[in-house]
Amino acid sequence: MTKPIPVQAFRLDQTGLMRLFGELEARIMQVMWEIHEATIQDVCDRMGDPNYLTVTTVMNRLVFKNVLSRRREGKVYVYTPVQTRDQFLQSVSLQVVESLLKDFGSVAVTQFAEAVDEMSDEELAALEQAIARARQKGGATT
């Protein structure tokens, strides 16, 4: 797994990527994960021509946050996501869960157990597989 990108904010009142990014940051990241490499103009074109200077500022902020990388090609920068969308979501999810467990311990575990009632069969199967892997590694005891 690639180096985790530190979670700087997690907004409980939002959904999806908006929990982690501002609205324009989230839209830009969606575009970047779809097309992988892009100039600012490519992103603007894909997004329906938003303000070029605003997109430039936001994309450079995403570079500073280590979510995007950039390299110079001639007169323009080409931007690339540092992680795939799946890698990013796995990294963020792990950081959030580990933080909850560290800060709230058994209360967080109890709440995770309560949340199981809301899980789909597919999510429950994935959880069962994760528990089985943890037991095989010795990370959980019976």
C-alpha cells in the first residue's frame, strides 16, 4: 500500500468525498481519478469550463496536501493523483477507524457493532473475511 495521505478534516455533516474535501476539490479529484493525468485546462474542460484561476489555485492546494502531484511539460503542468481512488479511500477509512479506536476504545467498538445492523449482506461478508484474516494473522483472539 502506498504512503497514507493524512486526513486533515472529516466533516460528519457531509457525504462522500465532501467529508474530506471542499466542493471544488472533490469535483476536481473525481475528474482526476477518471482521467488520471491532466492539465488545468483539461480539468476545466471536463468540468464544464469553471474559472481557470480558481481551478489552478485548488489544484495547487491539492498538490500541497499531497493528493495530487505535478510535473512540468513545456509551458504547462501535468497533474496526477498520488493514489488511485480505491487506495485513497482505503487509507482514509483506515485512519478514521484507527483514530476512533484510539480515542474512544470500547465505545467505538460498541458503535461499530451497532452499525452492523445496517450493513448489506455484501458488507457483512467483507467484514467476516476481514475478521478471518485478522484471526489468521493473530491480530484478533477468539
